[in-house]
Amino acid sequence: MKEVMKTDKWTVLAGLAVIVITNVFALAGVAYNRGGEPDAGVELSERELSMWHAGSRDENSGLSLRLACRIERSDGYGGGYSCTGNPQWLDQAKLELLGINVPPADSDRYRRQRGMSSKEVFLVLEFDGEAYRRTLQRAEEELRIQQALLDEGLPGKALKVQQDRVQAAQNYLRDERNQKSRLFVVDAGLSKTRLRALYPDTGRYIMYRGLVNAGYYEGKSQQWRGTITDIPISHVNVPLAHRGLLDEFWKSGRRSRNEGLPRYAVQVSFGRRLEPWVEEVRAL
Amino acid sequence: MSKQAGSADKTSAQRRADRIQAFNDELAELERRQILALSQKQQARVADFHRHLLADFRDRFDIDASHKEKQLSWGMRIASFLGAVALAASVFFLFYQFWGLFGTTVQVVILATASLLSFAGVVVTSRLDASGYFTKLVGLVAFACFVLNVAMLGQIFNITPSDNALVVWALLALILAYGYDVRLLQVAGVLCVIAFVAARVGTWSGLYWLDMGNRPENFIPVAILLFFVPQVINHSKFEGFALSYRVFGLVTLFVPILVLGNWGYGSYLNLDRNVIEGGYQLAGFILSALVIWYGLRRGWAHVVNTGVTFFVIFTFTKFFDWWWDLMPKYLFFLLMGVAAILCLLALKRLRLLGREAGAPL
């Protein structure tokens, strides 16, 4: 009986220890992340942080904001949504700097394409910077080109087609100005300290964890290119204290295409472990 | 009395009750055939002895003393499992329904308290429940509360996902499993261990931890580890635990081999794809045959059955590779049928060999 009670006592102690220590460690990690000076602090709008409920609103009362960021494609347009895609700067040289060693281009197809897996790296997210300006300029240029073609005068069906193209270019420019995210992934590296030294403006550049993969493209230019495949933290939880305004907006529905303008701004801080939290929400 | 020590006696008591039942059945058959007949005095003494023994076992360990009770026990096990799964799901959905209405501090307190209280519930239930079914139910709920605890902390504070969560989940599952003899939690713990070790092996070779499945070889080290756990740690007091380790170890070994036998791209080996696939297919046949031999030698029916299952799967997969495109479908399935018959004959032979082995688990 004494042996039995002793065994039971150890089971209870071990179980309690696991539960308590796990919670303490988790909260200590949160305190470490949020302690000291944040690594970055940026005010993002609804364009970069859209409201999101997992499952139906009735089943899940929590609210989070989905991070929307883009990559600059080789054609000058901004692509992707959740920071994923093939940015033009993520070429073979960059992949090798990230420690992703790719087989030689002259090796057989099998060797080139066998099971490339993602690697966790640090991404640099630029807010309302040069990458966004170039994308905006590209959209303005596209509208100018299409408008010029329309102004030349076209016969019959071709005129209607060109009018549609001009309309599409106008919509695209409007979306770039009002709706689409101004947050772009502009660089990647293995050391966040070195990246921060390269991008010291903590109000514009955010260091963030992401996953990068490599793929071989056998199109016009045969080459290895990198893909940002995922970001582990794609949603930012909104604590109850900051939900009032957002709940009102959620009830009123999504911002319509005709209005298009963002309704709120969120001050987000990124801590020592690059994990984000909401500091403040205000109406725009 | 704690479940752990009680279970050791419960196992022996259940075996004794099964032997008594078998003895009574055989004695009745022998009497019917007039081969053996005990005198009335002998019958009365044996029946009286068994009656007192079984009554004592029922009181102390809640064993199944008859075929009918065994069938009902199976029903109770299923009901207990389904009840546990339903309650665990209810805990998850309950929290998701209401968590957004609370501030962060309250959320954290609720999560930690739910874990602690449900664990306390297991301790209390185990002391009142001799059968173990209610303990299993509450144990699963406690595990679910802890999983929710860790997962929701991650969501509330936007913590970077990590494989460390698998370690703590495995720890609690195994503590509950061994402390209160809940085999289902042992399985949950083993699954967490498999995922964690595979993830770590993957990260050591430069993979992101969630991509562990991209390289099935990540699972092979933990498979070998699991299979030999019962050899290193005595599990005679825990009915079925050794079986779970061995079966999960073998499944975790053979599934990657099966995958790599058809998908050489996923291997770490820097060789031609066809060489990799051929090599793993051959390894699959050899290893499954070795497992069958080893299981027969040790008298482990579950090991033999797992080996046979995968040997058959490897064989049929090879047949598919060779013949599916070469012949009409009716002929292919006819050949499958013939192969199945040959397997049956081989298994019949193995069963004869298995009867001669018969070492305890």
C-alpha cells in the first residue's frame, strides 16, 4: 500500500509539474518577446491587416487580423497575398546565401527537382517603401499606355476591347492606391542582427520569420528561383481591449469595392522573438 | 489504490478468470462425452472455490468473469472512448465559443485552470473507479485540456509554432498513461513522440520542422527506438503497452519504406531515383520477412501480423507496378486472387510454426 501511494504521489507531482512548467515557460517567452525595446513598431491599416474569424462567427468568438503582404515580381507588378510567391530578388545567388544549395543546372532533371524542402529564414518586410512606389508607378504607367492606345482610335470590336483594358487598368491603379497591401517582402537572410543593420528603420522595416523553397524553372530562362512558401505567424490575435472598433466594422460588413478605403489602423509591435502584438486600434 | 499497481493484479486476475471459464467449458465438454466426471463432492469444492475467487476478483478489480461480461466490457470500452472523444471535442468548441469575450489574463487563467482541474479529476476518479473506464474518459479530457492550453496560448500571444509543444504533450500523455493505465493515452503520447523525433531529425538536416514528411527517412530512427522500448523497460505491469510500442514502431518503419519504394525523390540519398526505389522495395521485403521470423521466434503474434500485413502490401504494390498496365484488369485481379490464396497457404504454414513458439509477451 505504501508503495502504491508513493507511485501515485509521483504521478501527481510529475503531471502537475508538466502543466505548471509549460505554462510558466510559455508566459516567460511572451514576457521576453515583449520586454525591452520592440524590434519594430509600425502602424498598419486594414490594407495590411484584414479581419479574420476562424470558422463561423457563431462558433468562434475570437478575432484575429490576417497579415497581407506582397512580393515584387519580375514584371514589376506586386503579386501574392500572404507574403508568398517568387520575388525577383530571390535568385540562385540569394538562395545559396540562404544556405539552400541547389544542384548544378546541367545535372539531370531528377537531381534538379528531387524533394527540395523549405528552410526557415528571416524575411524583411518593407512598409510603404520603394517596392510599393515601384508597383504604383508600374500601375500608373500601364494606365498611361492603355489610355494612349485608346486615344489613337481603334475600329469596331478592337475599340471595345481597348476600352475594357483601360477600365481594367484604372481599377488596378485604384486598387493599388486604396486597397492593396503596401507591405512587401524585400529581402531575406539567416541573421536578423545583420538584416537589422542593413535595414535600421524600425518604423518601416519589419523582421519576420518565413519559409523559403527553391524550384527549377525550365521556361524561357532556365534557372533556379526561390519561392517564399509560408510565414509561420500569418495572423495576429486581437485582445478584447482593442476589439470594440473592429467588432463594429465586422458587423457592418466588408469595405465595398466602390469605397475601397481602409477603415482602421493598427499599431503593431514586433518583439525580440519577432512575434507581433497589437498595441492600439484607431478608426481612419 | 493507484491504478498502476492495481492493474498488475487486475491483469493476473483477469487471466485467472479466463482460465477458470475455459476450465469450466472444457470440463462440461468432457463430462458430456463421458470421458471425465468429477464426484459431487469434488464439483462442489471446485465450484465453491472458484465462486469465492471470482467474487473477490470482481470486488477488487472489476474483472469480466464470463463471456457475456467480456462482451459488455468491449461495449463499455467503446462507449468510454467515444464519450472521451466527444467530451474532448466539447472542451475545444466550448473554449472557442467564448474565449473572445474574455480579456487576456482571464483567458490564460481559464486555460491553466482547466488543465490543472481536469488532471485533478483524473486523480480523484482513479481512486473511485475500479473498472478504469471512467478514469480513461477523464484522462482523455485532461489531455485535451492540456493540448488546448498550449495551442491557445500560442494563438493568444502569436507565439511562433514549435515542435516543443509535442514534447510536453507527449510527457503528460505518458504520465497519465503509466500512472493510470490508460493505453489510449500511451498511444497519444507515442504519436507525439514520433512527430517530435521525426521533426528534430528533419531540422538537424536543415528542414523546417513541419516538413518532416518531405523526407520519410526522418521517421526511421524513432521507429527503431519505439520497437525496442519494451526490451529496455519492463512493461509486464502494463497490459498492452509493449504491444503498442512494437506495432507503432513497425508501422512507423514500414510506411516510410513503402513511400520511398515508390517516391525516390523524397530520400536523403544522393542516388538515382530508380536505385533508391528499388533499394527500398527490396528492403521492405527483407525487413518484413525478418520481422515475421523474429515475431515467431519470440512468440509475438502482433509482430508477426504486422510483418505479414506489410509483406502482403509490398507484394501487391509490386504486382501493381509490374502488371497493371500490361494485362486486362480481369486477369490482374485473377492473379491477385491467386496470390492471396498462396499467401493463405503460407500463413497456414506460419501458424503451425507459431504454435510451437508461444513465448509470453
